[in-house]
Amino acid sequence: MSNNRAFSFPLSGSIGTSSLRSHSLFDMDYQEPDKAPIDIYNENILTYKKLLGCFMFDTESNNYVSLASANNQEWVKLSNLLILGFISSVESYVRCMLRRLLLIDSASKLKSYSKTITYGAATHHHAALMPEALMEGCSFHSAYNIKETIKSITGINLKPKPELTELTSAFSNYDFIGQLRHCIIHRSGLFGSDNALSLGINEFGNYLEKPIKMNLVVIQKAASICDALVQELNDAMFCQIITRTIESYDWKAEFELDSEFFGHYFNLFASEDNVARRIDCYNTFIDSHNLRHRAG
């Protein structure tokens, strides 16, 4: 009979243990701002953009040095985290926009009635947040995921077509950042073969297993790409959704008579800079579809 014991030898240094379960991890006082999803997005991504101005104390010179200009390992880590923050801001926008749309749009509601949610979500979610449960397993770090979820939940198809040329371009640019995000999360910032295949192995094959290193200009462009996607998607969804209501709502072609119904959609998609353009937007919509003639 063997008396051998399981081999064990500490090579990793002193190991501490810790638990977070007993600590307060959530802000119970938080209330979602009563703003359009695009305004919430703008405020959210701005907090990440401000981090581009971070400074670090240099012990050799006894001065504070801009991380962006230092281009050191600390900057590499920060730039990687900013990419994650930018993508997260886009994902939060899509979730918020779809959740609120499901609360007001009849066609989207009908499309989603057959979708399933977990019993736990049905039991604990407030009614206004219930649509969030439909997206529990969804991710929005790629153009495909965003378009497929929107199609599944709302019935709106954002496939490439002439009127969506700018959105199609924005999706393509966003996918590139999505590949960077994948490297940062799953490969510690190293560029992998799957990423090269997705972007084009002939063009990006030389970068396999190389760490991502982005300067300030690249990070700023990444933020601009996310901004462009959200703006293009916001406009496209508004136009597609409001146009679809022609099939189900009896437009009167008079602002005073249509203002309440129109306002539900306008308020969901209009940024605070465009709130004053409500009547202009309404008139353009009515005239574009010749609804005055139909109402008359």
C-alpha cells in the first residue's frame, strides 16, 4: 500500500484570500436619467474620453507626465481599457434604445411577444425594465450581433441598402474596434489568428501574436467611430420605425392632432440638441410620405 502524499509546494508567493460578497457592490440610489438614449450614451462615453487626459507622477523627474504623451506600459493598459469602455457605451445605448422602444412601439411589441425570458427575470424585473430580459444573452460588440438582435426584437432589417450607406460604413468601422476588443479581453491584448481572419489574413497576418499598441490619435478615432455608429443607428432606427407606423396609425397630418403619438418616438430618438426641431421633423416626415394628401 502506497503512503505517497499529493505533491504540493508553494512557488507563487504568499497567497491571500478575499471575498467581496459581504460588501456593498451596487448603487441602490441610481435612477436611469430621464433622457434620450443617445444623450445617455454621450454622457457615458464622455467619461471615458476624459481619461485621455490622465497624468502619472514620474519619480525620476518629480513631475506629472501625460500618459498619452509618455506612450509607456501604463498608457498601453489605459488605452486598452478605453477601447472596452467605448464598446461598452455603444452596447448600453443599444440596450436602452431597444428597451424603451419596446415600451411604446406596437409593431416591436408584437414581434417580441413570442420571445422567452427566464422565470427569475419575470419575477423580479420591474415592468419598465422587463424588455431588458429579452437581451440577457445578447452582446453588441459586432455589427452582426446588433443587426440580428434589432431584427429579432423589432423586425427592422438594417441590411445594406442605398438609404443606409452611411450606417453600413459605420458598422464596418465598428467591427474593426470589436476585433481589438476581442484581443484585449480574450488574449491579453495580443492579436490572434481569428482576428486576422476576420479582418483579412493577407493584410493583418504579419501582426499575429503581436501586442496591440495604440497612440492617442488612434484612441480618439476609435471614440469617433463609436460616436458615428450610435448617431447613424439612432437616425436610421427613428426613420425606419416612424415610417413603419404609417401602416398602423391614422396620421392626421396636423401637428396638434399627431403631436402625442409622434412625440413618443421623437423623444426617444432626439438628442437634447435637436429637441427644438420637433415640428420641423414632423413636417418633413409628413411631406416625405405625402400624408397630407392621404389625410385630406
